[in-house]
Amino acid sequence: MSLIFEGSIPPQPNGKRNFTTHLSYDEHTNSIAYANGKSAIIRFLDNIDVADSQVVQFTGHAGSNVTVVRFSPIKGSQYLCSGDESGKVIVWGWNKNNDSGSPVIETTVKAEFHVLAGPITDISWDFEGKRLCVVGEGRDKFGAFISWDTGNSLGEVSAHSQRINAVHLKQSRPMRAMTVGDDGAVVFYQGPPFKFTSSDRTHHDKGKFVRDVEFSKGSGEYAVTVGSDRKIACFDGKTGEFVKYIEDDNEKVTGGIFAVSWIDETRFVTSSADQVVRLWDVKESKCLQKWTVGAENTLNFQQVGVVALKDEQIVSLSLDGTLNFFKIGEANVTMILEGHNKSITALALNPLVTGSYDGRIMEWSNKKLIESKKNDIHDNLIISIQSNTNEYSSLAWDHQLKVSGELKYKFESQPKVAAPGPDNKLAVITSADELFILNSLTGDKVAELKLSEAASAVDFVGKLVAVGYEQSKKISVFNAADLSLAYDLPDPLRATPSLISISPKEKYLAVGDVMGKIILYELEGKTVKTSRWAFHTSRINAISWRPDEDEDLVATGSLDTNIFIYSVKRPMKNIKVLNAHKDGVNNVKWEDSKYLVSTGADAFIKRWELKLE
């Protein structure tokens, strides 16, 4: 048997208030690259309207959040460079693994350097794909020009006194570079090796941040800078001299500008805090077209990133992580991609509904991303989701049980753990050591019990509710109808239980602990069936029974990032998928007897196929 990766729904980019989020585009593969958490992600746009199996996830930055990802400009190189919060830069490549028979795309590290002593904010390749300029924060310097393969210095970034927000290397000869920063400076360099040529501190308002810079495509005749002062300054691409402001009397920019991207040699687009993406003509200083994102004036609709695609297309990034697609000449948004960009903490199947750490709930219609619905109906971590054909219930740390966004029940103390049960019922344990059975659709209370001690795990299957206790580490089984105690299981765990799962026919009970061990009980005889399921190395977050007649296979997920499938009949046999989700697997559930769905702290939704050989 084997578990084969079948496809995934990737996370959205992370937007950060008052900061630019840099997006990168590769025309040759028609894909965009961006950062999310500790992952660098490549998303291919040719089949973007379905759950995309062609997604690249690079996780080589270990414990640091990725801040920027940039494609190499060399056609067919499939190289990228990414930077993180620790100041590390990694050059890596990707290729399809055709031998595995699955859509897995492998990544390989080509070079790795620690460039700065603080977060990296932007990276730019030269047009030959040999040199990099890396900028950001640091103690002794704010940037460096380096060779991508050796890390050798190719010049000096200077004349800045604060964090550098963006850099761009002119994509033609003669080679030039520009950097912009929080100190309001626009610095121009000539090279290689790159040396300071001039600094402009007068054409952006004093005390305002200059957020982005880019040379025009082709000959690089112009360079444009944008900032929080709402100004667009145009410079000569060869000399660095100020040319003019790009402003249109008929189009007033009412919010700070976050990002700029050139369409061709004369047209560029900007995105700004006033929720508007604008298309400009550099020679005529005219706004040719604009698109307003969102009907309401809210922070989530601020446009914090933008990049030009091929065929007169543009994609912008909203602060909440939404990707908005536009086509020049068309008045409205052509496509909107929404999703999670925080750890996915709750999962329901048939239909697929997911909830995340930030309170966001996504309804996925037939796995089509463009038909997904985003609902920010909770303001804290989603504990549990229960879905059916018409509606879904959700429970969160904000004390609220809601049905499709409508409040049905509010707890006096915070819910800790919960488990969906039969007939739309829900078992909930709160921080006040209370166990509730509720109707998850109406909010009606079915039963209530004050527990003898704090509990850390619960499950609800058929007529049984099982509870795992934090201190005694024992497992109690209650009758669901009135929460009377049925029995306690023997042999308490050695570590605190973190997850309980009763088999569908109530024959077995599997309980995982915070150390990664799983104990399997046989309920009829109240005996330990096996204690050999001990291949995880950290907290068990998910246990799911495969829907089959003999209740043999059990899928498990852990904080150790791995997924295992254990066998009841052959306890020492297992199927393993290592590093399934960066920073931990949060949920694993069987879609049917053949397919498994998992979610994790990396905000990915992944689908796996079980091959019975």
C-alpha cells in the first residue's frame, strides 16, 4: 500500500498592514510566486479555476518566515531566490517528479547565504541571472550586491539610514540599480561592480516611506518610485536624474501607494491603500484606467501588491490575501481568488468546508477555487466545523456556535475541544470543565455535565462520548443520551491525551497523546488492542478511521508534520508521508475509502490517494 499526493489547494499570500507585499511573475511558466509563513509558493495560472495539483511549495527556510520570492529572469531556468526574516537568502530550483506517477514537484537548494542581520524585504535579479541585490533591515548594512552562486560581493548598498523597502536592477545594459526606503531616499547605482552614484531625498515627502521601485521593461528608459506620500516619481533609467511626477488632474490618489509594476516600456500599474489599482501612461502622465476593489472602505480591501502578467493582464493583492485579476480594457475584475493564509484548524468534508486560526471559513464548491466563499464570521480560532448539503455549523474560541454565520449559542466559558456527532449533534468541552451536547444546527442543549477534572480531548460517535483528562490521563466513556458514565478504560496514558477517535461501529477507540504515541483500545473487552502505534514524534492532532467493513486502517496526523496510516490487523505495518504539512498536520479525514484530505499549519489543503497494491 502507498499514499500518493493527488493535489492541493494552496494558501494565499500574506499581506501586512502598511507594508508592500512583493509578487513575482514568470511569463515562461505563466506562474506567480509569493511568500506564506515559512513557505515559498509558486502557483501556476493556466488551470487556476480548479484545485491545482501543479503547486510548488519550498520549505527550505526552516524556522523563519519567508518574506519575498523572486523568479530568475532566465527563460527555462526554473530558478528562484527567496529571503526570510532572519536575513537568509536561498536560491533554489524546481522540477516535476515524473518517476513517482504523482503530481509532486520537487525542489532543490542551489545556494544559501546569510546576507543581512535582519528581515529581507526585497530581492532583484539582474537580466543575466548572475547577480542579486538583497535589501532589508540590518545592524551594519541594509543591503548587498552578491553573486547568486558564490555569494561574493559585487558592490555596496549605501546612502540609506533606515530599512530599505524595495530594489530593482535594470533588465538591460548599461546595468543600473535603484533602492528605496523608509528614510525617503531614492538611491541610484551603476555597475557592475555596483557603486553609489546619486541619492534623491527631495521628490518624496520628508518623513514618508518610499515603498517600491521598478525600471521600465525593454530598454529601461524610465524608473518609477511610489510611496506613502501618494506620489509617483519618474526618473531617468540611465542617469538616475528626476524627470517628473506622474499625476493626472482628473484622477486623485487618496491613499498611500504600495506597489508598482510595468506593463511595457510606457505603461505601468500601481496599487494603493484607497483600494484602487490604476494603469498609467508615463509619457502622457495620464491615468488610462482604474479598478476599485471592494464596495466598502475597509482595511481588508487595501491593495498592497501588484504585478503585471502577460496578455494585458494584472493581478493585485488585497490586505486580507485575496488575489484580484484584471484585464486592460475590461471594466471589472475578471477573477477573484480567495482562501486561507493562516493555519487551517478545522475541516469538514462532503461538502468541503475549512476554518482557520484567524476565524476565516471557506466553502469550497466542487473544489473550484473561483466558486469558493469566504466568511469572516468568527474573530478567533475555529475549533470545529460540521457541514451538510445546505449549511454548516462552526464553533470558535470566540465562545460562539454559528450556523452559516448566524449565532445559535454562546458559551459562558471558552470552548477548548469539540467533536461532531451523529444527527447534527456536537460534543463540546469548555475551559470551565463542562461537557455539553448540543444540536449544532439549532443550538439547543441536549445534555450537560460538570467534569471531575480538566479534559483535553473528546469524541462523539453513535451512542458514545469519550473524554480524555489532562492530569489523570485516563479515558472515560459516557452515554451520549444523558452523559451518564458508562465505564473508564484501563491503563491510563503516560502523557496527556490530545486526540480521541472512536471507530464508526464503536468497536475500537484510538487515543493519541502529546508525545506522539497512540493507544488502541478494544471497547467490547475494554482492553488495550495495541500500544505499538508510536512512530510519530510529537503531539497527535488527527485520527481518522477509513470507511470500510473491517475497520482496519487508521490515518493519523501530528505536529511532527507527518501523516501515518496504521493497520489494526498488522500493528507494526504502516504507510508514512513525511513532511506532509510544514509546521504540523492539524486535520486528516477520509473523503471516502480511497481519498484522504489533510490540512495543516502551512494553510494548505492536500488530497491523497490510497493505492492498495
